[in-house]
Amino acid sequence: MRLFIAVNFSEPVKDSLTGWIQKLKDCGARGNFSRRENLHLTLAFLGETADVDKVKQAMDKVSAEPFALTVGGFGRFRRNGGDICWIGVEKNEALVSLHNALCSALRLAGFSIENREFQPHLTVGREVVFPSDFDFFGFSGQVMPVTMKVSKISLMKSERINGKLTYTEIYETRFL
């Protein structure tokens, strides 16, 4: 199975994110945009693995208290053939601690986890082509922050179902 661990967004945050994605489309941007049900913040990408029980055990070793997570701001990584568009995630101490604890637990369980600085963001579009008159800075200024409470992390399975990339939660660890 292709797996990753994520923070899944609340419905109000998904409402905001899908609204911003729709505004991009309304401005004439074309590309492959994330579907509402797939919006999440990846904490650790595991890739193909059958060791689901080891992942669950590692997740359960992570202790954290619920914390606030703020999503907002818009950016892009320029690419030939279309940009990657992202919405920022505020990098707060609780989020960084959670990420570090989770990655440590996964490494101790034998998983190969990237060892680079955590830059929290969520991809909202790939291969995005903007119209020539697109006001990037004007649009970016409209992406207002929204905040939610994080009280769990989710083990997600990634697969193609009927040609659509689909993410399904298969396990969760709740914070007390």
C-alpha cells in the first residue's frame, strides 16, 4: 500500500480551500487541482509499505496535546509545463514538535523518512497555467488565514479508484 501520515482538515477549512481553488479557476487558471476530499497536510510520506502495524505502533508512541493550526497565504513553484500552487501553513512550535516526534518514531520503527527541514504547505494545484493578465499578488492577498484545532493524525492510503486519486483514512491517533 502507498501510505502517508497527515492532518486532515476540518470542513470549514476545506470550505475555504475549495473556495480559493474555485477562485483560481474563475481567474482562468487551468491545471490539475486538488479535490476537496483529498485536502490534507502531509506530516510524513511512507510510500509503498506493507508494515501497517509498525506504522500504527509508531503513531501511537507520539504524544501531543491538541493545538491550533492556521492555513493561509498562496504561493507557487514555477515549473515548465505549469506551476505547482500551494497554500501555506503556519509553522508553529506544536506542529514542528509533532512532525519531529512522528518522524523519530517512524525512523526507530525502521522506516526511511526524509531528513530535511519541515516546510508545511498543501498543494492545491499541479501543472497550473495562469492567464497572461493574472494578478498573482492581488490573488495572494485574498487568501485569508483560517484556523482549526488539530486533535489527531491520520494514516492515509493513496490509490487510484476509477481513475481518480483517492486518499482514505485507515487509522488515527487522537491527542488527549
